[in-house]
Amino acid sequence: MQGKKPSGSSGGGGNGGRSGELQGDEAQRNKKKKKKVSCFSNIKIFLVSECALMLAQGTVGAYLVSVLTTLERRFNLQSADVGVIASSFEIGNLALILFVSYFGARGHRPRLIGCGGIVMALGALLSALPEFLTHQYKYEAGDIRWGARGRDVCAANGSTSNKRPDLELICRNRTSTNMMYLLLIGAQVLLGIGATPVQPLGVSYIDDHVRRKDSSLYIGILFTMLVFGPACGFILGSFCTKIYVDAVFIDTSVLEITPDDPRWIGAWWVGFLLCGALLFFSSLLMFGFPQSLSPHPDPTVESEQAMLPERHYERPKPSNGVLRYPLEADNSTSCFQQLRVIPKVTKHLLSNPVFTCIVLAACMEIAVVAGFAAFLGKYLEQQFNLTTSSANQLLGMTAIPCACLGIFLGGLLVKKLSLSALGAIRMAMLVNLVSTACYVSFLFLGCDTGPVAGVTVPYGNDSAPSVTLDPYSPCNNNCECQTDSFTPVCGADGITYLSACFAGCNSTNLTGCACLTSVPSENATVVPGKCPSPGCQEAFLTFLCVMCVCSMIGAMAQTPSVIILIRLHPSSLDLRGRH
């Protein structure tokens, strides 16, 4: 018996050694496995990935704005038409934002964000498609140039003065334009649909996995990148509009026009292709993140992030405030029953006066900023006589970086001052009041129109009291000029004319302009664009400075407003008596 004991002990030791080796190998494999997934288990890595996607989203949105005037000239669109194109993004976003925000919290948020990014990439690629479905752009040269809306030069004395435009060709071009117009609208709707999950689900995912005191800084960084994207978009637009639209199809060395010529069309489609690629590759990173990261270090502390008090239609929330629905609830609840909950949640949200006021304030702010930003480039072109590329470059290098700085400063102030819900509301109110005053000041900034023949001054600067203001004059009566197209030119006499046709120019090199009677005939020439007004450069610099200050101050309210929304709690709704 005693002899067997050591033998058994030895055998047991051998088995124990083998077992220990197996456990060690398994632990090593688990350790390696953990190392493999640890890259996507860090909230900071998610922040970087989300910032990249929001940067791409902001870039493609601003790029569209930067090429609006180019799209007008390329497809003969009105300002109202391009306004509809710009608004189509919001239409697609608004159609699904409620459902995605509500049901997205129950699903795999990073994957939903990634899917949204891929949809946006598809929308960006579709935005460039009209260039490949329509004919190449050909600017007309020679003594006469017919446009879809009238003649740009006068041909009263030309050999082809009796020629008429090809109405069938104009109709075909108009039909093609309508198709391209609808395609651009559809592409923007697709971009809006894809952007739906990116911001709300990204913000909630970050807020769920960071400490409350760090949340404002993380969200501030996130929205800084969202606004930094437009800076990249405007700079990209400035670069692309300097390239001829069909530069990859023709020899650009034979071109007789430059980017300063009103007939110049830039390569607007290139930016959409680049943005589509950026959106696609930044979206792929989102598919590597888990549905939920590791829990908070202190999960026993009650968070202030609960949006609503518990109701009979809600499931219990964890400390981070996001609704958690167990899988068995998903199996037992039909889709129709889940949809019936949305009106109840919406009603309860709107019954919260703090939430409702913040949403209304955001709507009013967006109503101003969206229209202001969409046509700011065109305003700079028309008001200060800038080229499309120059206007985009100025916007990308001045106003947008100031807005980025404002968003970051807003998040930093909330963190450093440890502002409560009431403090954040006061901060948002203060900066919005100052921002509103800045917007009002724009009404008093700008350049004078200057003398415009037939509009503000008569032709030939005739100051006789009996002379009436009329765009048509004996010098251009036989030119068949049209007033529904505005391609201003500056005459050698310092007067702006509605077009070269109204100046009586009978050649596309803009010479021999019969209406310039106050200068010698050999000097009767015009150049594209309006004549510069006295003091316009100083007014432009003032406008630029005020716009930068307005952008920075207005953007400082972004982070406090978001913090208020995600920190609303039943105990914090009654702000009376709190200091």
C-alpha cells in the first residue's frame, strides 16, 4: 500500500502537470484573443473612428454648398432649384431620424452607424453621376452665342443675325436637365438617410461609455470634427472648381477661357467621388466595434443621463440612461406594438418644457444658419465680386475653423466650469443672444451696387431728368437681349451692364461695345464681372471679421445644448431655486 502511494502520487503529479499545461495554453490563447479584440474595445478608438466619419459627412455636405453656383450654370438651374437640392438632405434625414434614434439604441449601434456611412457613400457617388450621363460641356465661341435663356452677345451687325436658336435642341437639353436635377435630389435624399444614425447613435454610444465629467469634452471633440468637415469641403470645392469640368476627356491646353470667365464650369463631380471614397473607408471601421464596451468603473453611481422618468411602456434603464431591452422582449413584442410606443414617447418628450424649448431654439437657429450657409458662397460672389473658388477658399479657411474653435471652447467651458443643467442653459442662452446680434449686423455690411446701366443709371450717364431707366436702349435694341439671365460685365466707362449683349458687344472677345459711348470706340471693351465699388475691399474685410466672430460665438452653444438634452432628468426639470 505504501509502495503504491508514491507511484499514485507521481502519476497524479503527471496528470496535474499536463492539466496545468493545458490551462496555461488556454489562458495564453484567451490572452491572445483578448489582444486581438482590444483595439476595438476602447472608447477612444471609437471616438477617432466616429470623428473620421463625421468629418467625411461634414465634408460632403459643405462640398455641395461650394458647387451650387457651378451646378446652376452647368444644368441651367435657378436659385430655387439648387435650394431644393440642398434641402433634400434634410428631407431624407427627417424621414427616418425618429425611428433610427428610437430603435437604434436597442440594436448594434456601431454597425448601424457603419451602414449609414455606406449609404452616404452611395449617395455621394450618385451625386457625381449626372456628369457622366449628360453631354460634355461646350462653351460657345464666335460672333454669336445662343444660350438656353437668351443671347450673351449682340449680333445685330453680324452675318448670322437672323439665325434663331435650335428649339428642338433646347427642349432636349431641358429634358436632360430635369433628369439630372431629379437625380441630384435623389442622391441628397440618400445622403440624408445615411446620415441619420451617425450623429445620434454615435453621441449616445460615447456618452454611455465615458465618465459624466468627461462626456462634454468627448462630445465637444466630436462636434468640432463635424464642423471641421465643412472647412475641408469648401477647400476641396475651391480646388475642384479651378479644374475644367471635362478636363479628363479633352485637351485643356486648347481652352480659351479661364476660371475668371463666366462661362467656366469647374470639375464639380470630382469632389463627390473623393467624398464617397472617404465615407466608405471610414464606415468600415465601425463594423469592428462591439455592441457594448466594458462597464463603467463605478456602475453604482446614478447617472444624470436619463432622458425620461420610467413609464409603463419603458424597460428599466442602466446607469447610462440608454434603454436596454432584453432579447426575450424583442421576441415577444411585435413590430407594430413597438411602433405604438413612439407616439407615447414623443408626447412625453414634448410635455417636458425644457426639452421642448431647447428643440425649438435649435430649429430657429438651424433655419437661419442653414439658409445663410447654403447661399453664403453665392452671396460673396455676387456682393463682393469673387470667383467661386475664391469664395470657397475664404469660407473654408476663415468661418469654418472659427466655428470649430467655438464648439471646442463650448465643450471645454462646460467641463472646466462643471456646469449643471441650469448653468449649461444659461451659457447657451448667452452665446445665442450674442450670435443673434452678429447676424443682425450683416444687414448693414456689404458693398454698394454701383452704377448699373438701365437699372441705377441711364445709358451714357445721361443725367437729364426726362430720361427713364430701361435696360433696353437704342444701342442694343436690335440685339434681342434677354433679361432673365444675369451675366454682368464691367465696361471701360466704369459702369456695370447686365450682360455683354446689353453693352452692345458684337463679339465674344467683348470688344466693339456700342453702348459705351463715353469712351473712344477702340477702348469700348468690357470684362466679365461687376465693376468694383469704392470701399468694397474694406467692407469685405469687415464682413469677414464679423462672420468669423459670429461663427465662433454661435458654435459655442452646440455642446451645452447637447449636454442639456442627454442630461435631462426628472429631478433636474424643475430649475427653480437652483443656483
